[in-house]
Amino acid sequence: MSLAKKLEIKNLHVKTEEKEILKGLDLTINVGEIHAIMGPNGSGKSTLANTLLGHPNYEVTEGDILLDGESILEMEPDERAKRGLFLAFQYPAEIPGVSVMNFLRLATKARVNGNGQEMSISEFRKLLKEKLELLQMDESFLNRYLNDGFSGGEKKRMEILQLAVLKPSIAILDETDSGLDIDALKTVAAGFNSLVGPDFGALVITHYQRILNYIKPNFVHILVDGKIAKSGGPELALHLEEHGYAWITEK
Amino acid sequence: MLHPPLDREVMIKKENPHLTRKNVEALAEWQGNPDWMRQARLKYFELFEKLPMPGRRDEEWRKSDISQLAYDRYVPFLTEEQPEYSIDSLPEGFQVQLSTEEQSNGLCIAVDGRKTYSKLAQQLQEKGVIWTDMKTAVRKYPELVQKYFMTSVDENEENKFTALNAAFWNSGMFLYIPKNVHLDLPLHMINFFDNTQLLHNLHTLIVLEQGASAVYFDEFASSEKQEQAWVNSAVEIFVGDGARLQYISLQNLSGNVYNFAHRRARIERDAVMNWLVGTFGSEFTKSTISSILNGEGAETQMLGIAFGERNRFIDQHTHQIHEAPHTRSDLLFKNAIMEGGRTVYRGVIRIAQHAQRSDAYQANRNLMLGDNARAESIPALEIIANDVRCTHGATVGKIDPEQLFYLQSRGLSRPEAVQLLVRGFFFPVLQHIEQEYISERMSEIIEERTATVIDKI
């Protein structure tokens, strides 16, 4: 199965805990494009991220999500992942008793089962070593339990490490910049930028413009109250930085 | 769920017509026991007769209902001819994996208590290591056996079933490791049970002299039968000054077995006793494990994993007994419980007045793999010394949906993700097994069991 080249979100309405959060969101992401979604707290950013991967607590009440034209609403999260979707979590789960190495091996295998070529152990170790260096992570990370007792910054690096190792076609980054100091942000952005190319698309969700100094989006969207309120180019982010969200909500 | 009535004082009203003084004598005679062993059996028979059948008023038995034990039916020995088994013709249903010479320093298989195969590495025999069945040991090494038999605890701490075991023991092993002898691979004991009439009364004695070290792998399995079987086993361990023993057990008995296991270790100065007890099978298990830290600087690690299946009951008791200063005990018991399964854990920490500067830790973690699973955890602390550290804690939890979503979002299917989380739950215990063939066996059993309940999680 080849990885998806296009993610379409059509008139998406999503409910969680009896409350409607997304109220008719439209967005299309092709590989080769980097989209940023910005929005104030409570606008529905994390709901969008979780819904795209199929979190069981989020219910799609109307609209559709399609990969290469095929609806994925009935697909389990792992099927979506095998089609090329990836979510870098804002708050990654801690998994005690499972080493990073063991987990990455299993996750890589799961991908490969959908996509053909299997890697030998030595190839796999080489790949890991290279990506760890890129993210300035020590090899001892591989023997630690996945995210267990990791600092906020370590967790974010681990998300980007997985992104770099698993090489999805469309990645969603949910506030990956939050809680990172400037050096860590630069490292994480470098890891992300190494993936950018014609076969890779991304949706970068953020509250602040800061990350967009290091990750260059082609499109910027502003999410307000569960809908895209405005779309534009990179200049939109700068405008927001200067004027805040108020000018949109007041309109 | 209905609880059995709590006012039932005696759970077994029936008498067993075979558990008589005459039969103690007959068993001693049949085994060719010397007089001191005959006397010892009779002494414990008297104790057995004197002690009441435990009931729900006894703290240790409060949670266990043994009214379904067909107590009156079992015989202490078999008089008729028994089938002859060998390593090439093991009984039907024998699915236990044998270890190779690269995996163990010795392998012994007993079917219904009768030695069917046994091998101990030549170089160990030359160094004076003794590993044989109890019946032979009593005859060939009387001074050694007499010195240790039933001396691991005071007589007044025995209960009905340990007294029964001592009076009517009919099988079990004797291991003796001389001073400063080290075994680099485990001794692998396989206890297989087929007969459902015989009361399987195993008594095992393990003695490590000063500075010796070993790993003992004790495995319990049985054929699948309709009729109930009863195993009442005892293990007594003596770890001499500076000696070091790891005792690993894997109990994977069939669903028709009532399993009572009494295990205790006396640990002398600077010695280390590490338990790792895997409880996966049986209909009913009542297990007691005691570490008696008898010498200054003695240490024990007590690890347990158990998998409570549907309609099964596992009751585990542990005793961390600090009798000397500067002693350490570290305990972690992890249970996974399936829908309709039930476990009880009761952990006693006792620190005597003179056992100052001791350190005791106890944790019981329970993972529910379905609704209507029950896990109870009861700590009991008796701390008389005033300059000690003692920590204990218990938790009950379920598979976390956020963890599942996280793993699934990385491409792992739901069953794969659940398996990984359950494996992760048990890993902190299993990582203490150095021999891969043993930890892999336990992992396989865990995976198999987990697979049957994945859709209920």
C-alpha cells in the first residue's frame, strides 16, 4: 500500500464530552506542502489533531476526512498510521516497561508490513543512530522506557525522532513548540526540516508564531471557534504576531 | 457477584479416612525411612491432628474458600502399580519444554513424584553438589537432611497443611551445594502431575553452604483432567553466610488443580535470596512465601507475577521477616486479572526490635484486563524496631486508553498494542531472569493468556 498524497478535511463537525468543538472545518493538505494552523486557546486545535488520527473520545457528527479521496472515518488509528498519517502529540503517553528501542522496532515493522521493504537490524540501528544525532539525543535514550519520566523537552524530541524514523507522508504536529527553550526548538525544527520535500506534507498546529521562524509554512490558517476564519501565506502569521487574534474575532 | 457467607467457620467438614497414623507408618516403611524420619513424620502427624481446619476466622484464610476441595478423597500414597515413564515416553499431555545442557547445569523430571529422568553436570558432582529426590537423600545423606528438615520456622508457626506435608511427604527434591561452589546455570526441576487420586505432597530442601551460589528453576505442570487434583508442596531453603540463591518457579497447572504452596527461606549473614514466582495456572492457588532474614546484612528480593484467569482464584501471601540488623527486603508482586478472575495479595513485613537499620519495601500492582475482575491487596506491618525504613503500596488499574491510542497512532494494531502494554507491565519483574529460555517461556504464556481477552479490554 502506498502512502497517502492528499489529506482532505470537509465540513468537519466534531463533538467531545457532549460539546461541539469543530463546526464545519475545511482544509486540504497535499504532500510537498507545509500548512500551519494557528488559533487561540479553545479554538479546537487539539481536537482537530486527535480526530484526524481517530481518538475514540472524539465523535465526528458531520463531514468527512479523506486520504487520497477515500474516507478514513471508519478506520482504526493504526490503519490511518499505515496509510501515512502521523501525529506528534502535545502530551505523549508514558509507556513504562517498554524500551524506546523495542517500541521503534515494532512501530517500524508495523509500517513496513503495510509498505513492503523490511530493514535488517544493522540497517535499523544505523538509521536510529543517524536520527539521534540529528536531534542531539544520546544513544542511552534507546534503553529508557518510552516517555517514562522524560522531561517535557525530551518528550518532544522523542516525538520528532519517531517522525524521522517512521517517515510518514503527512504529519500533524500538535503544539510541538510549547514548553521548548529556544535551543531545543531549533533542534526539533532541524529534525522536522530534514523531512521536508516533495513526498512530505505537514500540518503544524501552534499557538505562537515563534516556531514559524524555523519551520517555513506555505500556508497559514487561523482557527477560531471550530472553523477556519482566515487563510493566507506566511505573512498572515506575522500579522498575527503583531496584532493578536482580536482583529479576527471582532470581524 | 455473590460472596460466600462469612459465618462459615469450618470450610471443610469432611474427614479424610486415609490420613491416619497407620498410613504415616506405612508410608515411612514403604519408603524405607530411617527411624528418625519415621518419628518426625509422626510428630507432625500429631500436630496435623491437633490443628483445626482453617476457617474464615483465620486471618490467613479469610479470603480463601476451600470448601470445594475434595479433601476426603485423596490418598497419601499409591499401592497399585504405576505406569513407567522415561524421557522418551512421557505421559500424554506433557508439554513442558526440557532445557538443554547449554541452558541448565542439571535437569530432573518427576511424574507424580517419581523421578523419571535426572542429570546433574559431572563437574558439579565432583565438587560435592548433591541433587536427588528426598527419599534417596534421607537414606544416603541422613545427617544433612535431618539437620535441616522442618527447621526453617518454629513449630508453632506451622499450619494444618504444612503439618500434613511434613507427616505425609511422598516426593520432592534435596539440593546441597558445598561451601564456595558456584553453579553458572540453573538446575531445572520439572514436576508433572497426572494422577488425581494421590495427594501430591512434595517436600523440597535446598541448602547452600557459605559462599555458594545457584539458580533453581522449579516448574509445575499437569495433564488436563476433569477430576480435581491436589498439590500440597513445601520448599525449605537455607542460604548460608554470603551465599546467593535465585529461586524461580513457573506454575502452569491445569484448571482442575487445587494448589497449595508453602515456601520459606532462612537467609544468613550477608547472604542473598531472590525469589521470582510465576503463577499462571490451577483452579485455586494458595501460596505463601517467606524470607526470614536471619543474619546481619542479609538481603532478599521477592518478585511475583500472576495471571488470574476466568473462574480462577489466586491467593498469595508473603512474609518479609527481618530478624537481624542491616537487613534489606525488596518486594514487587504484579498481577494481571482477566474478566471473572480473582486475586488476593497479603503482604506481611515484620521487623524485630533488634533488627535496626533495616530496609523493607513492598509493592503490589494489579492490572485489570476486563470488567468483573477482582484484586484485593492487604498489607500488614509489624514494626517493632524504631530506626528502620519501610515503604509499601498497592495499586489497581486498567489499560490506559491514552496509551492504547498512542501506540495505535504509531501503526500498532489494537491487539499488538495491548500485548505490548501487558508485556511492559510485567517487564520490571521478568527483566530479573537472566536465562532467556525461562523469561521467554513466561512471556509466551502471558501473551497467550492476554490474546484470549483482547476484545474485552
